[in-house]
Amino acid sequence: MDIIVSENVTGSAMDELRERFDVVFEPDLWNDVPRLKSLLGDARAIIVRNQTQVTAELMAAAPKLEVIGRAGAGLDNIETDAASEAGVVVTYAPRENSISVAELTIGLMLCLARKIPAAHLDTSEGRWNRKAFTGIELFGKTLGVIGLGQIGTMVAERAKAFGMTIIVHDDYVAPDANHVKELDARLVSLDDLLCEADFVTTHVPLTDETREMFNKERFAMMKPSAMLINTSRGEVVDEEALLHALKNQQLAGAALDVRSVEPPGQSPLDKLDNVIFTPHIAAFTEEAQDRVVSTVCSDVTRVLEGREAENFFNFPLPRN
Ligand code: MLT
């Protein structure tokens, strides 16, 4: 066997991959670690989304592994140091999702501002409650963007079209960077961003620095009228602290596409009427998925055929 696909990665590029290689496709395999380990004994490649935890232990069970293909941008479910130590190439799709994530972020911001999900539910139950669903405009409001990579930039560009003022926090971007200037944005400290913004959106990877970045203290800094949108990683938000902030009017609303545990099961957040949930679908559009699957299948093919990967995190060819 050549390739294990341990999550739901489908599409025409995957069909082509199956024509060239011996592929085991088991979309729920991520949830059965003993079976995954036993199958990995023979595999040269594994293709995952974000649910398979590709740990050092898992890689130790995969002596023939040459490449890990991550069908998405985030690498927080892959122990990349262990992969590099084992000489295994890590490939991913760092840009292919960006437009879709940016569009969902704007969609969630509009849903929060205009209470669209609650208004839909109420109306579909036979009521006609116009006053109850009085919202606010985005025009003239300040959007705080945390993380000005490709997604953060695309969100800011789109928000500008709504007449929003953009402030940005990113430790890795210089104040005179071109994209900051083009957005007419102000680069500020995280504390200043939290104090000033009417909407806050986060586009950071999950790292030790960003884990629970939104905690009790940070929520206390935000305007009581502010709203948070998280389409990055659930663990960036301390959900207990979010619950406390929403219940105590420290924050007016939140839209969460990602959760600290996925799937989250029942949570006290479910009972609040100022929270909107979606099931980690920011990258799930037909267009983004075609691009993601095609990129990852192409790079896995290249590595297995002895050619350099194009979108690699560590190195383009296996080192074992
Ligand atoms: C990503 O990291 O690309 C997105 O969050 C989607 C995913 O995790 O599959």
C-alpha cells in the first residue's frame, strides 16, 4: 500500500491519485488510532485534514513514511519537529483556503451585526418580530484584525468595502509594510486593539503564544458592545472565559467556526442567544476544496515519484 487517507479528502484529484497509487481511503480512520498505526506500517504517505493527530508516536509506527499531506493550512495537528527528525516531508495547502475563510468571516460578522440566524429561526417559526431584530451597521465601525497574513489581509480588504476602519495587531508585520499601508490600517498593540475595536477577528495559527489568547483579562479589556469572530483555531479562545464575558455583558456577541474540542458536544455556550456557531466550515467551499485537494495530491504524487514537493513546510524531498 502507498497512501493512507485518514479523513474525508475527496474530489477529482483524489480519484486521479487512486489511479496511480494503492490508496486506503477510510474517512473515520483518524478516530481509530490502533488501526491507523497498524496500517501505517506499510504506508509511504498519509493524507489528513485537521482531525488526525500525526504524533511522533504515530510516525514511529511508520518506518516507510516519506510524506505527510495536510489538506489545509494549519499544521497544529502535526508534530512537525518529529516529522523533520524522521526525514518525512510535510506538505500542505497554505493559501488555497484563504478566500473562503475570509468570506465566511465577513458572513459571520454580518450575522452578528444583523442577528440573521436568530431572525431566520424566529421567522421560520411563524413570527414577524421586526423590532426584536434591530441590528447595527458595519459602516463606520472599527474592525480589529489579529494576524495580518493572507486571510487577515483578505478580511480587512473586504471589510474596507463596507466602510469599516481597520486596526491590526501582528507581531511579525512592520508598521510600514505595504499591505498595512494599502489597507490604510493602523498597526497597534493587542491591548489597544481589544480596547478600540467594535469587531475583533482572529487569524493566527495555534501556537504556545496564541493558545487561550482570549482569556478572562483580555475579554475584560473589550468594549461591552464588541463582538468576536473566530475562524482560526478553537483553542485560541478560552471558552469558559468567553462564557463568563458574554453572560456578564463584557462582550455583545461571538461567532465561532472553530471550537477548543471538535466536535464540541453540548456546551453552556449553546444556551446563549448572542453566540453563533458553525462546524469548522470556513474552508469548506467547492472552490477551496478543489484547490486544497489538488495541491496536496499533486505534492504527494511528486514526492512519491522522487520529485520535489512545491508546498512543503520542512523540505521538498524525504531525508530517510
Ligand atoms: C485549515 O487549517 O486549512 C482549515 O482550518 C481547514 C481544516 O482544518 O481542514
